[in-house]
Amino acid sequence: MSATVIDGKALAAEVRSRIGTEVAALREEHGIQPGLAAVIVGEDPASQVYVGMKHRASETAGMRSEQHVLPADTSQEALEALVAQLNADDAVDGILVQLPLPDHLDPRPVQELIDPAKDVDALNPYTAGRLAVGDPTFLSCTPYGVLEILEHAGVDTAGADIVVVGRSNLVGRPLSVMLTLKGRDATVTLAHSRTRDLGEVCRRADVLVAAVGRIGLITADMVRPGATVIDVGTNRAADGSLVGDVVFDEVAEVAGAITPVPGGVGPMTVTMLLQNTLEAARERRGLPRR
């Protein structure tokens, strides 16, 4: 294996320690304890695990964390009423409605209802629009984590050719915009399932980000030697193990640096949710972001 393996768990621990220090200072200096409210509807096992991780991480960082677990048959009206209640609760700085929702619920009006000042998951169209015009409020947590990983790894994105494979509203689209903002200054290609000769497009990349959710999508022949490969994919293999979109062992022989799955981008997603909640707590009370 020639590639440097980027340890997302270690970076997440470092960033969370810094967040915990800042939360403690916020409480001591201003009497403010940032609060995160998570809403989960139904009993999806993956969602329950993920919300539990967020709950534990919030409390470890010194934040106030509350979970609202609703039955699977909750109505659209009841869900939206809870979001409105959380919007009005001054002790809540960030609101997260865990996806996916049961099929009978429409996530779009729920996301639109979340107060943009508390939209720490960055799914309100207003938040996305601010990012699109280059004046972001909160950054989507997984793309935000990718940016932190690139910075930590010493990857200079200015002028770099970056290919993002995957055009979801959760990862691919917002990440492609973030990378082009001033200060990042990358040249970005947003590729997807309809991209012609995907392998050729990927081989142009100084940085290749795989965010599709398809096992084995990125193989060694699709990677430029020495490129940085960021695997955002999270998939369950036939044996139950967690794997990414990248064929890790073979790509690691070609890439210069690579993130593993698990232990790469995943830990940073929760971490940047905490960062967004901390920033929301400051901004809602007229305190500057740090």
C-alpha cells in the first residue's frame, strides 16, 4: 500500500476536543449551553444508531442534547407542529430531523419549516440558496467534514482539479459549490451516473471524491497516480461489513492519500454537526463566530 491513510477518527477527536473547550468557555463567559434537538420518526435501525451517536457526541462536548422519538405513523401535521415548537424554544440552537422519514411523510415542507438560524443540518432551501450565492450560513455536515479532512491532510485546493462523483443534495451538490468558494478556489467537475466515460473524467482529478453509495464504483484504473481519494460512500456488504464506494486495497496502491470506510469521513459528519450547533448558539445571541 503506497497511499497515506487519512485517519478521520483521530481528526474528529481533535476537533471535538476543541469544540468542547469552546463550549466550556461559552458557558463560563456568557452562561450559554448550546442545545441540539434531534427528531427521529419510526424505528429505522440505522437512523437510531446515528441519532444515538449524535446524542452522545453532543453531551460529551458539553452541549444540551434532546431526542424526540416519534412513532412511525406520526402525521405530517404532528411532525411539523413539533418542528414549530422547537423553532420557538430558545434553549434549542440546532434542529435535526433525521432522514429518511417514513414513506407517508414529505421531508421538503419539514425542512422548509426549520428556522434557518437553527438549520444546523443545512437542509432548508434558504441555507442551500445562501451557499449557492457564495454567502453561506451553515455548511452541510458531510461536505464540511470533507473540507476539514482536505485541510488537515495538507491538500491545496486552490486551482486543483477536483472531481466529485455523486450529485445528491446531501453531499455532491453542496460540496461542489463549497470547493469553488473563495479561499478554496478549486476547479470542480460534478460527475454522476450519466457522465460519459466516468473513468476518464476521474483520472483527471487531483482530488477524487466518491459520494454515490455504490460498492466498488471507483477502481484503481480510474485514479490518477498520487491523487487524493475521499470515500464518502457508506454501504453494507453481503457479509454485513461497512464499505465505501472505493475499492480500497487496489486504489490505495495508486493514490497518494485515501480515506478508509469506516473511520474516514463518517466521524467528521457528526463532528461538523457539533460545530454548526456551536456556531448557531453564538450567532443567535449576537456573538461572533470563531
